[in-house]
Amino acid sequence: VGFSSIEAEVEGGVATITVARPEALNALNKQVMQELVSACLFLDRNHPSAKVIIVTGSGDKAFAAGADIKEMATLSYADAYNSSLLNGWETLRTVRKPIIAAVNGYALGGGCELAMMCDIILASDKAQFGQPEITLGVIPGMGGTQRLTRAVGKSRAMEMILTGQRIGAAEAERIGLVSRVVPAAELMAEARKLASKIAEFSTPVVEKAKECVLVAQEQSLGEGLRFEKREFWSCWALDDQKEGMGAFVQKRKPAFTHK
Ligand code: HXC
């Protein structure tokens, strides 16, 4: 519906959003941000048949080569500080459905940070990750210093952020930045397979699980464990808990109603 910098489609419980600025290596300008965030919010809140969201980049070179440097280069401090250039990204955190980043090429700067905002990163063997902001005279501003550190640990995050050096897909897998690496030609099929698998399960239960894992990133172990326990027992309020456990006992496949 009227997007110009992204493409969105829903098929069989899986929504796919593609950043569509291949000529700029899918650099994340304000319009991409607004469209991507509003598509995710719409799919999350108003599209019950879309259960999982995949985010990827168009073309075979880039997932996203970062925030749009040309858009930011000449801003004054006051304009940069006051602008809503990056504010929308925070809103992505309110999306309850799982988001899979299918990283098909460069994921640099804001592109790497966008991938890390997603819940699972699936990488093609051509993917490259990095936080090159230091080479531009700035620092990461969409969560890189925080999420990369949580993902790969302090020493490796420091090295990547202080040198701006890129790492390849195999290295990203080895250090735990991505969930898995697959051949480039199979990336989208694998992402859809993964999304479809998750889409089979009870939507509210999937969302509870996602929320609990995110709490692990933000809070202490004690608080996280308390949160998990409450969410765990709250599953008993759902039809899908009765169905899932009932089906096991009756030795049949569960048919979740997503309620
Ligand atoms: C704007 C970009 C861009 C970007 C690439 N392009 N990255 N435009 N913002 N982040 C444009 C180029 O200007 C060029 O446009 C076209 O895309 C193709 O890019 P090339 O450089 O010609 O391609 P290549 O030689 O293959 O090099 C690929 C690359 C390089 C290594 C990925 O493009 C690159 O280093 N890009 C910048 C990566 C980066 O620094 N990202 C961090 C951005 S800062 P023309 O018009 O010349 O054809 C950031 C901060 C986030 O993300 C935190 C919040 C502020």
C-alpha cells in the first residue's frame, strides 16, 4: 500500500519486507525507516494471518550498507539532534511477532544494527557485517555499541567498533552474531522455511517466548527468571496449552488455534 522504498508481501503466514534501494545498497534513509517500521507495526497489529516477519535487502550485494550517509553528512548538530532521523527504529522494539533478518550481503553500520534489532539473523555465505562508523568520524547510533556487545562479548565488539573492520559470514557465525549461514541461493527459501516452522506454533505462546528472551538481554537474571515464570504459567490461560499438551497425551499432532 503505497510504499516506495520497501516491498512487502504476505504468503502463508509469513510476511516478507524487502528494502528496495539497490542503487544505494539499501542505505537506510528516513523514508526506508518510516516505511519499514510502519509495515512491521501494521503486520504486527492489524494482520493476524502474518505470524512471522522476514526483513531482507534487494539485489545480491547488500542487506543494508548503513544509515544513509548522504542524508546525514551536512546536518548541523542541532538539526541532527532534533531530527527524527533515527527515532522510528525504537518503535520496532514494540513488535511482538518474531522478525527474522535474512542477510544477503553487506550489513554495515545501521544495516548491522537493523539485523541485530531482529530476533534471528540468518546469513548468506556472502554476508558481511561491520560497524564502520568510526571510519566516518562517528559512532554507532542505532544500538550497535549495546547489541553487538551483548551478542559477541566486549573484546570482539570493541575490536569491531574501534577499527570498523568487516567480518564475513563464517566468522559472524563462529562468534555468535548470527544463528546460521546458508548458501546465498538458498537464503530466502531457508528464511521462509524457518518462518513457516515458527508460524505453525501458537502465536501468543511464540510472542511470550520472544518477550522472555528479550528480557534476558535487558534485565538481571533474577528479574528475567521471575518474568519467565509468570509468562510460563500464563500459558495455562490459553486454549493452545490445552491443545498442545492434550495432543501429546493422545499421541496426535496438535492443531493450534492461536488463542
Ligand atoms: C548512502 C550509500 C551507502 C550509505 C553505499 N551507498 N552505502 N549511500 N549511504 N551508507 C551508495 C554509494 O554512494 C554508491 O552510490 C552506491 O551506493 C554503491 O556503492 P559503492 O560504494 O559504489 O559500492 P562498492 O564499491 O561495492 O562498495 C560497497 C561498500 C561501500 C563497501 C558497502 O558502499 C561502503 O563502504 N558503504 C558505506 C558503508 C558504511 O560506512 N556504512 C555505515 C554508514 S553510517 P553512487 O551514487 O556513487 O552510485 C551508519 C550510522 C548508523 O550506518 C548509526 C546512526 C547514525
